[in-house]
Amino acid sequence: MSRFYSDTVKNISPYVPGEQPKDRRFIKLNTNENPYPASPSVIEAMRSVTGLEARLYPDPEAAALRRTLADHYGLAMNQVFVGNGSDEVLAMAYPAFFNRTDTIAFPDITYSFYPVYAALYEIPSLVIPLAEDFIIDFKEYPENLKGFLLANPNAPTGIAVTAKTVEALLRQRPNTLLIVDEAYIDFGGESVVSLVPRYDNLLVIQTMSKARSLAGLRVGMAFGAPELIRGLESIRDSFNSYTLDVVAQRAAKAAYEDVAYFEKTRQAIMATRERTVAALEALGMHVCPSSANFVFCTLPGVAGVLVQQYLRDNGVLVRRFAMERIKDWLRITVGLDEEMDEVIRLLQLFVQQKG
Amino acid sequence: MSRFYSDTVKNISPYVPGEQPKDRRFIKLNTNENPYPASPSVIEAMRSVTGLEARLYPDPEAAALRRTLADHYGLAMNQVFVGNGSDEVLAMAYPAFFNRTDTIAFPDITYSFYPVYAALYEIPSLVIPLAEDFIIDFKEYPENLKGFLLANPNAPTGIAVTAKTVEALLRQRPNTLLIVDEAYIDFGGESVVSLVPRYDNLLVIQTMSKARSLAGLRVGMAFGAPELIRGLESIRDSFNSYTLDVVAQRAAKAAYEDVAYFEKTRQAIMATRERTVAALEALGMHVCPSSANFVFCTLPGVAGVLVQQYLRDNGVLVRRFAMERIKDWLRITVGLDEEMDEVIRLLQLFVQQKG
């Protein structure tokens, strides 16, 4: 403990990301990465950056990328914000919109970075338990919230709500800023980006790390009313003027332009997921209905830590969260077909040995 | 103004970076970029990133890069932190080490992001005027400071203090965290990185944007006692788990490995600077003694805004700061020899027309 630590450092418990193993080769199904490589046109775009471009600061406005995103979603450029991963975008949204006297809410089981940001910025937060079946009961959320964090689909459950449900929330709570985190939206959920022009209390956050196979490049986006985007820009420009480097800007633009590759890979992942869910259920596992590139599942009567360790011993990394309610559940990323075949084979063996 | 803005957004005045022109071609001497391209081995390293690597999250520890930096400076890996540009590293240092009840100090004329961070995090700051000749008078700084921000060389003056002066400060003020911002250190200053193992109240911040020609890739570093580094990591991991993308990590490592290119280009820049300073002084300009890759100069009796506009009209961008004390001074980045020849030629014409 350094005598120079601030109270913030003394009091926070940082987010713990999934393991990125360096030594042993695992089937890596623990951080919801896309099993397919970035599109060839993305790699080509990355390699087009010259030494003379690398010496210059990148465009702080990321205009070319934001133009592409705006056109893709039918928005204006001033409704689009980009950052160094959706985590950074979220980390800027909290101080942009919430005071230390406000209350924000999110479910007990959701992306575990939400309470970390709240602690970092000292924003009081109301943590509301999901219903028994991991469904969000919106009636449980008070009316007077300043902010509502909604991961859709939710993580780590994979359960989505409809766009109609989100729109009803926006109407019922005009004074609540609804932040819809659509990190996994492209695997079967209904995006509400198209509602951005109609609701000034909506901020939609997305990422290129999942459906665009670009976790390594760190690109996240926010879509919202121009005034909300200006709020994010104001925090960004008080923190780091140039958060997206020249390579990431170019790669991200190319990723959105290669629609065919995006469609092909996301459809493949959804097909693999459906097949995986059926196989896990055939083994007697409970599986949440997933609209994401992962499945959240449990083997009744068996401690999750045992299943996780068994898979790890056999070369497969999956994610488990220490929280009491879900400690026996595993979050398994949807990988390649052959990777999921191996997971299913291992779990079959495990169930047989138990039986 | 959105009804969702936080008090923070309402109260801050973001940093304004130098213009990055998109349309017209300028001789761009306004943001202290390196005139030489990134090293060929850096570009090769960037291009080695594959589509399968881009799909995976980058190493959150940036271990390979930190190993290279540690070896380069004779430090241990746990004395090295990396971030998305030195601006981000600074933006994490404030909340890591300073409370809203602490006092930090910096000069009136220095890197203009320091007061912006202080406003963002609501850290009370003591702004102490430089002496008449833009020298820092350390006796003016109270003893009981929690933090002291020292840009060495200072920006935008380019004036450096010796390592001996810095070490005296560290000894005299063991309870003050001294943050030495060495963004421009490789152009003639004396780095205090070698003091890191001996002083736990020293945090040295550097960047790859200047002497390593990598402004476009956004890589900054901090060097300090392991406990200070852990404080930075704690904030980073509560903000964004993976701030440095896979391409930036690989490029930065290659940049530090190509020592010959670094030496050649920084020597060339220093030689061009000396020649430029002599020519500007021959024109009757006052020029601060620069240990950086820019010169800070003024033409006595002429408004700075006129000279800046004249240069702009003739295709040269330079930086000027609106602050009263230095409003007639220009900060001119040291570019290629032929670029500086053009600046000198234009200023000669300007002086002749005035005379």
C-alpha cells in the first residue's frame, strides 16, 4: 500500500477480465471472442497504414469511421461516438451523465463492470435482483432513476428483451437515461439503434469485439441524441484527446463495410449455438435461452467449479462468476463447430462418469 | 444542453488539441509530431498482426512490451505501466493518487492538460507562475503538496531542468508525489527514469508519440515504484481492462528495439532545431533555450496572432496559446530541414515587410 494512494484506489475492486492464457494452448471459450478471424478486408485496411501516417496524431474526430457508422445505421454523424472499446465508452458515460447524488440501477446479474464504474465514480447504485428465471422484472425499478443500465442481451445469461419492451421503458421513463448495452446484439437480439432519433433519453452502446471479430483492436461505439454525444465528447476531451489510433479507426471502418463477411460469420455462430444448446440440454443441462455468442448453463446437482475445472484440465477454458446465485453456472462462448463438438464430448464423458 | 448532463460535464473546459487538417496540405508544425516516419521495423511489426490475432482480446498486461521497456531502462516489469497515450496515463494518475481534499501544483505555463484533469477529478490545484524568463522557481512551491506536476522539458517553452534539480526535489519533498512528464526528454533533456528504483515518490511519464514517431498509435508509459504502478493498474482495471490494442503493443515494442533508427532521427531533429534557433535569432526573434522538438519564440513588438495567421496563409501551421502571458509567442515544431527552411524564409520576408 503506497502512502500516495487516493481513497478511490483504496476503495475500488477492479473488474477482473477472463484469463488470456499465454503459455498452454486452450480451446478458449471464456471471453466471448469471435471464433472467426477478422475479415480479410479489415486486415488489408490495417496494413495500409504507412510509417508517415503512424507519425501523425490520428483524427481525433474519427470522422471517416463515424461517417461509415452513421450511414450504416441511418443516423447523423453527430449521433455517433467512438471509443477505445465499449468499456471505455461506458467509463465515459458515467461521469458524463451521473452525479454523486444521483441513483442509477442495474440487475444483480449483469455485466460485472457496471458496479465497478459506479464505485470508481462514487455514483450510488441500486442493484435489483433478476427474477428466478433470470428475467428482468422492470416493475421492480423505481420511477425516479437518473440512469438505468440494461445489457441486451444480458450477460452472462444471454437473455434478450424485445425492442418493444425497451421502447416502452423509454416512454414510461422520460427522465431516466436508459443506457442499452448491445455488445451481443448481432447474435439474435433486436437493436434499438433505430430509436435514437426519437428518444433523447436513449444511449445505445455497441462494440466491434464480438460480431466484428475485432476484440484485439478495441473499438466501441455509442449512439444517441447529439446532446448526449456532446456530453461524451466533453469527458473524452478532458481525459484523452485521441482515444482511437489510426489502425483501429481504419480497421473498424473496413469491418462495417464488409457486410457479407459479418452476415456469414454471425449466422454461422448462431447455427453453432443452436446445435450446442440442443446437445447440452440432451445431457440434462439447464441452458438459458441465448441471443448472444455464448450459452449460460448448469448441470443440476453438480458444483460449477468442478465442471469448470474438469473442462480446464481437458484443455477448455470457460467462464464462471463467483457470485452466490450463479456460482454453479458456466458461461461458454460459442466457438467453432469442432470446438463445441469437443466441449460436448467432454461434458458427455463427465455426465457418464457422474451417473 | 441535455437535462442528463452531470455537473462534471457542465463545469469542465476540455483540452483543445492542435488542429489536424483534413483538406488542405500544410507544413504541419503545430502538434509536435516527429517529421520522420515510424521505423520500417515498426511498420513490419504492425503488419504481422493476423486476422486470428485481431479477433482475440489483446494481452491486458502488455507483458511483451513492458518486458522490452523494463530491459531498456534497467527496471523490473512491475515498475512499468503502459497506456493509450501518455494523456491516458496522466488521466489515470490523478484519480490513483489525488483526493478531492488534496492539493497539487504546477506552473501557469505548462502542458495545458494538467488543469483539465484537475477540473475533471475536482482536485484542488495551485497554479504557480513561472519566473520572468519562463524558469520554474521551485522555492515558490509550498512544502506540503500532495502532488507536483513537472513537465521536463516544459511545454510549450522547451526549457529543461537537470536531473540533479529533480533529484533534489525528490529528497526535499518525500511526501510529495513528483510526476515528471518526460514527453520530450529524448531531444536533449536528462531523464530521471534511472532514479525510479531509489525514490518511491517519483512517477516518470513518457510517450511514443514524439521521439518514436508513433503519435498515430497512442502509446504512453509510466515508470515508478511497484506500488505506484499497482495504483495505476487499479484505476485502469476499473476503467477499461484492455487499453492498448494488439497492433499498438507490437508497434511500440518494435520501436524500442530499433535503437539505431531512434538515435539517427532524434539527432537529426536536434541538429535541425539548433540551426533553426540560430536563424530565428538572426531575424531578431527571442527564442527559449529548447531541449524539445519544438521552439518557443516571439518577434518583439509584433502580435503573435499576426505572425501565426501570416504563416497559415502561407501554408504553415504553428501553435499559439490564448493565455495572456504568452499570447505573442509561437510554438513551432521542428520539422524536416526543408520545412524549417521554408518557415525561416517566410519569417525573413515578414520581418523585411515590417521593417
